[in-house]
Amino acid sequence: MSKPLESLLGELRSLQEAAEKLGKRHPNFDYKSYMEEIWSNDCSNPARTNSLEEIENKSDLELSNNLDLQYRLLTAAYLTCDDREIDQAVNRVSNVRRMKKQGIFDLMD
């Protein structure tokens, strides 16, 4: 067996072992339904709006220091399918990132 093929098979084995450690697959999991729900254009889901409101209540300083929170705010805004919400989220994230980079939050302490 060639060296590159041996290396590839070794890597595949390690990935399979890692997948096995995650546990067994859920026997009733319907991947197609899951993906349709994720990619649907159903903007009437109230959980999406609630998620956005929860993140919007965070302070600008907290938002500027937390990339995960920024990502969640943008994602929640896009999931509303509302152009106004999306624009507000993009502008807010841009503004707090700029303020942090310029040291404005340091001046406010």
C-alpha cells in the first residue's frame, strides 16, 4: 500500500473513532425534515423574534466583547426575514466593533 493511501486510511480511522465517541444516531431523526425546517422561509416563528429581542437587550460593551453574541444577533435578525431588523443588527454590530477598535469603551469607564 502506498504511503499517501496509508495516511488517508489512518486519518479516516481516527475520524470514524471520533464519530463513534459522539454516540449512536437517533433512530427517529429525519434529516430531510430538519433541513427543510432550517432553510424554510417561514418567518412567523415567534421563537426567532424572541431570540432577537433577548440579544438586543445586551449592552453595547457586552456585544463588542463577544463574537458569539454578535453572530447570534446577526443570525436571529436574518431569520426574521425583516429587512429593517437585518439592517439594525448589521449596523449595531458594525458600530460596536468600530467603537471597541477605536477605544471608545475604554474612555467610558
